[in-house]
Amino acid sequence: MSQDSATATEAARKLTGRRRREVVAVLLFSGGPIFESSIPLSVFGIDRQDAGVPRYRLLVCGGEEGPLRTTGGLELTAPYGLEAISRAGTVVVPAWRSITSPPPAEALDALRRAHEEGARIVGLCTGAFVLAAAGLLDGRPATTHWMYAPTLAKRYPSVHVDPRELFVDDGDVLTSAGTAAGIDLCLHIVRTDHGTEAAGALARRLVVPPRRSGGQERYLDRSLPEEIGSDPLAEVVAWALEHLHEQFDVETLAARAYMSRRTFDRRFRSLTGSAPLQWLITQRVLQAQRLLETSDYSVDEVAGRCGFRSPVALRGHFRRQLGSSPAAYRAAYRARRPQGVAESAATVVETMVPSQGPPSGRRGSPLSSAPVAVAAATGPGEHSLPGPDAFVPGRPALPGQRSAP
């Protein structure tokens, strides 16, 4: 190591020493959703020492010139600017207003400096896009809301996006999924800093589980990014969604696209951020989920109508993705939903799913460990609507799981 490099390293070490993890800077931008923005403010900005929760010092920083306009037309004035980030050992970006526009360069520079000086950088939900734009997620595992995961993977191919996780802790850089998962990650930070008892006390104050199990799989939608709409693969994807009741594998899809399996895998992953095999498995599980909710078919019949080669295959994939057996999921759903609603929905599903017996013929592909595919149409101004959440209306909570946030 040269003398200059050694001097720079020593300087960075001294700067790191001046930062404390308990000093939390929350970076807000105009156009951000107020719910997501308020999560770290509530977790780190309220004195709950009477409940056994150690106190944090909160610095609310404007990432650009104010006032900052948020959802509902509210205007906020941050008490601090970007310069305050230099005093924080934890920097949280709770959201970004649009996944299609770049964050301000000054804010990205401030995040890079903080990271270089040893600060812990946290991105909640779409805040992961800000961290990625700053280059802080390059070569790292990360997550975001399942709806935006494919766009994050496509725009930043060096980021290892895993849409299955509620949050990802990669040491000095942490990311989370949608709204409720932001609470999960903030509780995890408190647990890391001060132990399980402190995190549990905070969870009781917030009236949330101290630690949720499972991931985002149970909330996934079947839609794909709007970018795929003009791609030749769109027709193949549409065909697959219409024929989930049939047995076919990825080789079948590649042949319909007139591509080799390797080329098809590469093109599909570049468009969706996921491997085609796991995407197909996920769609079959989602279809099984709907049939369990809206029909009286047995589990064996559901397996056949969703293209699984056997009920055993359905049960294995269903449990891996949703953390429950098909029978237990159906029981939990019916315990929470009026019977009349389920019966009326069953009529709709019956018209959508051809009446067929258990499929025969080609066997499906084996289970892949690749991340599940996720997505929905994305575009500018998504957060002008209610902020994305890890809860999908109409999708019941499993036993012991929180439902709507």
C-alpha cells in the first residue's frame, strides 16, 4: 500500500469514528409517499425509553430544495439539509418518487461519502433505487417491493435482486420490500443494535409482530413489467398464462419463441429479472392459490388444473412459496372470507379455467432455486397513488401472519 493510500485509509477510519449508528439521518424527497416516509420517523424519532427502547437521535434531511410535496398534496419542510448526513452513522432512504427518474446528484454524492466513511445505508421499498443509482448495491444482494423488482434488476444488472425477501441485510447496506416490510427492517436494525428485548418492546408499541416469517412470495401478482409489452416474448408469456392448466416446460416456451433454451433464458431474465423456470412455477402456484380460494376442487384436482405433474409437486412448491400447505391455506382463507363471496368468485374462475382432468404427457422441469419472478406495470408517478404495500387486497393472511397493514 502506498503512503498516500495509507493516509487516505487512516483519514476514513477517523471519519468513521465520528459517526455513531444511533444517529439516524432520514433522507426525504419531494413526491415521496408519506406512509413509507413516516416509518423511520416513527421508529427512530420517538422517545420510547419508558418502554425499554434505547433512544436514537433523528436527523430529517431534505434530499433537494424544499418545501417537499408528498402524497395528498401535503408540503413538508425538512429541518436539515444534505450536510447533516455527515453526522449520521445510519442513513435511511425510505422511498423515491419515481423508479423511472434519476435521483439528484448531490444526494447520491452524500450517500457515497457516508458509505465510504462507514455509515450504514438503508433503502426502504423504492429507496433501493436511490442506493442503486449511487452504486452502493453493485455486486450485492438486495430487494425492493415485488412490483418493482424486475425494473430494478433490469436497470441495474450488477445488483443481485431477490424479490422473495422481506428485507436483505448485507452488513453496511440494507434494503427492504414494500411498506410493511420497511417496519420489519427497522425492527431488525433495532434488534441488531440493542437486542431482541428492545426490538420486542418496540414491536409491542407499534402493535406489530416482532419478527415476521416468510417472504414476499405470498403477495406476488402474475403481471409483468410494461417493458415486455412490445417484446416478441410477450406473445409467449401470454400463451403461457392462458395455458397454465396444461403441462409444459421452459423448453416448450423457448420453442414457441424460436430460441434455444440458453438464449430464451437470457432474454427472459433480462426482461423480467427472473429465471423463466421459477416464473412459470410461481404462476402455477398463484393459479392454485386462486382455485383454492374460489372453488371446491380437491387439492389433487387443483394440481391437475394448474399444470403440476402431481399433487406432491403442488404441495412442495406451494409450501416453499407461501409457507403453508394448500389445505391449510384454503382453511385459513375460508375462515376469513364470507362463503357467499367465494361462491360468486368461483363462477368467474370456472369460466376462465378449462374443465380438464389431471394432465398427462411431458413432465415439468425440476424446481429451480432461482429468485421468483415478480412484477407489474410500472411507470412515472406510481407513487401518486397510495404507496406500494406488501399486502394484496383479497389475499388472506396465513395463520400467525399479519394481514392488511
